Amino acid sequence: MKEYTTEFIRNVALVSHGSSGKTMLGEAFLHVTGATTRLGKVEDGTTVSDFEEEEIRRKLSLSTSVLPVEYRNHKINVLDTPGYTDFVGEVISALRVSDGALVLIDSVAGLEVGTEIAWHYCDVFKLPRFVVINKMDRDNADFKKALASVQEFSPVRLIPVQLPWGEKAAFKGVIDLLTMKAYANEGRTAEEIPAEYKAAAEEARTVLIEAAAEGDDALMEKYFESGSLSDEELLRGLKAVIRSGAYIPVFVASGAHEKGILPLLDAIIRLFPSPAEAPAAIAQGPNGEETLPASDSGPLAVYVWKTTADPFVGKLTYFRVYSGVVEADARLWNTNKSAEERMASLAVPRGKESIPQKVLHAGDIGTVAKLSVTSTGDTLCDKNYPLTLPKPQYPNALYRVAIAPKTQADAAKITPTLTRLCEEDMTLSWYNEPATLQTILQGMGDQHIDVAIRRAETKFQVGLLTMEPKVPYREGITKKGDAMYRHKKQTGGAGQFGEVWLRVEPSEQEYEFTDELVGMNLSRSYLPAIDKGIRATMQQGVIAGFPMSNVKVVVYDGKEHPVDSKPVAFEIAGREAFKLAVQQAGPVLFEPIMNVRITVPDAYMGDIMSDLNTRRGRVQGTESERGRTVVIAQVPLAEMLRYTTQLRSLTGGRGVFTMEFDHYEIVPPHIAAEIIEAHKKEMAEKKEE
Ligand SMILES: Nc1nc2c(ncn2[C@@H]2O[C@H](COP(=O)(O)OP(=O)(O)OP(=O)(O)O)[C@@H](O)[C@H]2O)c(=O)[nH]1
Ligand SMILES: [Mg+2]
């Protein structure tokens, strides 16, 4: 591939609700510009973008692919993101490194939930965007209606830059208001606008010119004086109002039928900023905050936005050069890890392909294989001039499963496999939960987890079983409790004797161990053994098998035997006395309480509130914006384990939520009783085995 310098590069993400045709539009971009010889199909698993085994199986995108589209001396790095909400992490990563976004709208469905989510993240990254009314060939395609549904949602005014030339089966191509020409099919040749569209086109162009005139004062003056703008001025003004976010231009296309393709690519090149024109990156440098315009002559700053793990290729690191130039084989400094990395096989990705490159200029996107310590979110730079670029915020996990290996052989590979899977995905993580002794894998939803489990199987040949995760309850006490225990084994052989009197009480600290021993009944030398016995019991729990915390233990008396007393006897006596004391001390279970924010269209608010009631939720307040209500509540984790799925069915996929841990609270007695009962049953079953 040719070498492209900054001003000839565009970085553009395709975002939208699932199935609105992003992958096919990307496929059409490549085919029409001659990068591929035939147009792949999502259904056949033959697109450049959806190349992963799981994507082919499911016939949809699961991760962001890079499709470099070479057209008119420019290279547009098209980032095709997945639309399914479970994979929003991929959208965030892609938008982080884009300078513009195409928001695709299915001409039949209009605005959908996924559109709103994508829109929200475009706002987060302050990206200029195009709306593309796509699939214009569909049976019930309706340009006006689809456009109106987006306008109703968008606070920013939408202005058509193209009109559809026909609709449904008669969709022929686009009528371009910038050039005032009609373009059939992919749009290679300009034609006169057909007579029946002339009036509509004139009217729409006037609206467009009026909007463009707001681009700057000189344009406004010119427009007032002459009543019009030249094509050159129109473009200049439009570019300005799109970048400032004052207007959003609207385009039409049919990716699968390769219609409207070249006019859209032209608009991307002309209206979206090159990396040099986009707002400069802000980095932390040796002298504090630093502004880095995309320029080859600036200090080197490379941001890692994606990592993939492959058993054959190894690790592949996707990056964007924000400033400076990256050369093959260069040694770069990873600021986050304080380590040097070699850019051994520098390349430009095109789907699964890696096209070797000698040099990548400021603003470009590339890959490098087999870096040793670098992970997503890291900055690579010059060792003598360390810089750190900011990492975006990813949503917290919403869905958890407990996992176990299928076989003994899988058990050994579980940790490295989970580590590699999570390295690929910023919204996937895992940990060992000490309270339940389960290995937990957490992500954005059931499909997200399902894909991860399958990747483990197909990519790394590791079989994983998933189970409902246990809630990490904690045990505690609510008042003082007193007990004594005598451990005595004095029949035959060496005897054991130990007697402990102790008191437990609630504590602010995790665990406190003290004594109030007076006189000579019990030697202080046995205290460590007693402490050890109690610590072990606290780990295992007393009433329901969960770790106990916030307890203070005071040993105040005891008895020993001159021959038979030994540490192990006091370990046992301490343990048993502790258990008895806890029973006197009002033992309770504590459960994690989560802060939850649920966003739904207003109409669903009643349903959400009453559902929260059944989940022991406490609503703390509501906020309302643009037809959507945000419900803020505290809900026990135990009631939220499958909420992603339940919210989806409650709202027809129109609701989203976020959740984070807040604090522990006492489990209500009737629920605690059930948990304790279940634990007793489990222990009894274990004994029988
Ligand atoms: N009629 C028609 N169908 C299309 C068009 N583009 C895509 N499709 C079909 O719509 C379905 C989804 O297309 P994709 O390109 O995979 O959509 P996507 O937006 O990438 O979907 P996700 O990857 O799930 O987000 C497939 O069955 C395509 O064949 C189009 O322009 N017209
Ligand atoms: Mg796709």
C-alpha cells in the first residue's frame, strides 16, 4: 500500500444499531474503489470486515475492523464497529481514535436503541458526524420518515446533502446537492438531475447554503450580499458547521447494492477533518499537559486502542499515531509500562490481512505484532520524551458468570486463557472471588460472555463451563457474644487439653484480637494458637460458609494442663469457642448493594419502577432528558445478576443501565434464613459424598 501523509488520511468510524448495514457499506467501499475484486456478503461470511470465526458463525460483527479505503489519493481508515450493545466497548475504542463518524440508519427501521447509544458516544468524543440513511433499496424504505425519526431525537439540526434518487426497488442512486448532479449506482458518473427532482433539489440546496453561510462571518456577509455561495464557499462553510457540531449532514446509500458509494467517499474526504485539522490530542508530558497537533515533526505519541490475541500470529497491537512518525523496527518507549518495545512487523490492517509498511505518518492507523508488555490504552513514544495519552472510560461490568474448566487439561490453561481474552477486550474481566471461591468472568451481557467462552474454545482450545455466580455475601455480628470451650482428649496416647473463654463484639476494623487475661490460668504463649484457630474459622464462615469480618475477639480467661496442653489444642478450643460466641452475637449476613442507573424511554418508567420493587430496590431519584428517564436506585447485587437480559425483555431492548458496587448491607432475615438453609444442605451433601 502507498504511503499516506497526514493531510491525505481520514479516520472514520461506522456506528449504529445492529444490522443497519455497516459491514456491507464497508465492503462496498472496498469493492467500488478496487481494493477487492468481488463484493463479499455477510450471510456467506465472505466480507473483509467480519472475518473472525465467531462473526462468520453469527453473521454479525463482534469487534472493530479496520478497512483502509484508497480513493482520490486519500486513504480513509474506515473502522467498522459492532452494533449489538454487548460489544459497546469496541465502539468506544474505535471512536477514541476516529476524527468523524458515520451514523447509519436503516431506511425502514429509522432511529433505534443502538443508534441512540452510538450517538451518545459520538457526543462523548465530540465527533463530527454524518447521518447515512442506508438500505434505501428495501421494500418499505422511507427516506423522509427515517430522517424524521432521527431529527426528533437529535438536538442538532439535520440537513440533507443528498436526496434519494428513487426509493425501494426503484432506488437508483443519489442526487447530490453539493455538485447539483445525479449519480446512478456507485456514482462514477455525474448526470443532469432528472426533471422531476429538480425543484426538490433546488429547495434543499438553498437550505444547505443557508446552513453553510453560518460557517464564518465572511460567508454570512457574502450570502447576504449576493444571496448565494460558490461551490467552494459552500464546502468551506459546510465543513465548519459540521465540525463545530452546529449541523449534521444527511446522506443516502444502499451498501449491499453499491449505490451512493463514491459520492459518500467524496464527502468524507471533503467534509471530515484530516487528523491535522481535527482537534489536537492532549497528552501528559514531561512539562505537564501538552497539546499535540497531528504532525510528523511533533514529538512521537502513539496510542494503542486495540489488541488481539491469536494462537498462531500471537499478539497484534492496533495503534494510532497522534504525532510524529513510526518507522518499522523502531524502538519505542511504553510510558505506562516503563518498558521498551520494538516495532518489528509494522503493517496496515485490512480486515484480517496485515499489509507491511515501512513508515506510518502522524494521524495514521497501523498494527504491530508481538509486542511484549503493551496493552490497550497504553502510549508508545520516544524514551527521551515520555508522553501519556488519555484512555477513555469504559462502562462497568453488568453481567457475571462463574466459570470452571471442562476437563483436568483445561484447568491448567484457564488462567492464561482468561488473561488473553480479557486483554483483547476492555469490557471483559475476570477475578477469583475469595468469598465464594469461584472464578468470575464479567462483561456487558450474556452474548458478550458467550462469545468469550466460544473464543476460548475455538481459539485457545480450552473448554469452559459457566454457572450462576454466587453472591459474595459476608458474615458479621450485631452485638456482643460470650462463650467458653474446653477441648479435651485424654484417653490413650498423648493427651490434648485446652480451655478458652472469649467474647466477640462488632468492630470497625476487619479483625481485632486482644486479651484481658489476668492471673495465671492461661499462659499468653497460647494466644497465637487461639488467634490462628479463629482466623481460619473467619475465612470459612460460621453460619453460611462466607467469610466473616468486622469482629473483635477478646480472650479473657482459660485453663491449661501441665502435660496435655499444646498449641493445637488451643487452636481447636479457640475456634470452637469463637463459633459458640458468634451464635450468641446476633450473627447476620451482609450483601453487596449496587448503585444502579437505568435509562429508558419515558413510557417504560412505570414498569421499571414496579420491577425494581420486586428486586428490593430503593429508588433514589429520577432524571428526565429528551424523552428518556433515568432511574437512580440502590439494589442488592443478588437481584441484579441477570438484569441485562431482563431489562432487554422489559423494554424491547430500549433500556440500558450501569451499575457499580456501593456498600454492604444486612440481608433481611427471611432471605438470610434461606441462604443459611441452603448452605447447611450443601454441607450435609458434601459429608455424604
Ligand atoms: N436490502 C439491503 N440489505 C442490506 C444492505 N446492507 C446490508 N444489508 C443486509 O442487512 C443485514 C445486516 O448487514 P450488516 O452489514 O451485517 O449490518 P451491520 O450494521 O454491520 O450489523 P452489525 O455488525 O450486527 O452491527 C445483512 O443481512 C445484509 O445483507 C442494503 O443496503 N440493503
Ligand atoms: Mg457489522
